[in-house]
Amino acid sequence: MRSRLLRVWVLCWLMLVWVLLWGTATPANIIGGFAVALVVTLLLPLPVVPVEGRVHPLSLVKLIAVVAYQLVLSSLQVAWLAIRPGPPPLTAVLRARLAIKSDLVLALAVNIFNLIPGSIVLEINQERRQLYMHVIDVGNVKAVDRFYHQVAQVERLLVSTFERDADWQPAVSKEEQ
């Protein structure tokens, strides 16, 4: 039942995107969007992504609030770096190790870090759970510590939202079935 609801949601979402791309919600655009959505989902199916934890709504609200705050704060910091007088800021590639178990949550973490201005994920070491990130403004120890604090805070919130030990059930691989 859950997988069927998910398929219906994907079809509706793709149909909505199609209608938005055309700019008008005519019957022809809606039917055409549904047809395109069917073709895309049947001919190009995505692999099944295992969901191994449970979503905790209060932690999710806190995660969203903290990420929104970091988006605003980092945007202001990057804007200041762009207009301040003096030489350009020192940049570096830093490695951050994460204690995230799920590949799905790891992908979410990478997306969050890429959204926040001032850093971008360059490489992911999936086995070691390490991210290599290009970071703007690492000219002093305080700035580097601020970056690692930001990573640790997002990681902690992701774990409390999606990967609590009490709810964690590793996905069964096809070889183990």
C-alpha cells in the first residue's frame, strides 16, 4: 500500500512539474503531463532506497529551523566576504567525518551542506562516511572551528531526526534474503 501511494505521489508530482513548465493548467497539459509521468516512471524506474529509521517530527522541525538559521547566517557572512575591503578570504578543502548510518540520510546531509553558502561537498567517501568540502574563509582557527561545529550540529540533528538507535533497523540486502 505504501509503495503504491508513493508511486501515485511521484506521478502527481511529475505531472505538476510538467504543467508548471508549460505555464498553464489546461486539460491538454494535465493529460500530457500524466502521460509523460507514466512514461518516465515506467521506462526509467529509480532504484529502491531502503528506509531504515523513523522520522521524529519535533526533531525534524528543529532541523529545519537550524538549517534555515544557518542559511541566513552563512549568506550574510558570504555577502560580507564579497564586499569587505582587503584580500580575498583564504579557502581550503576540509574533511568531515560523519556518524550517519543510512545512505539516504547521508545524501540528505550532503544536500544540506551544499545549500548552505560558504561550502560545497567535493567528494564523498561512502565507506568511511567522510565528506571533503571546499570551505570559504578558513583564515583562522575560529573560522575552522565554526565550520566543524556547523557540521557536527547538522549531523546531530539528522541522527536525532532519522537515525535514533531505538528505531534503527538496518535494511536487509538482497544477498541476505
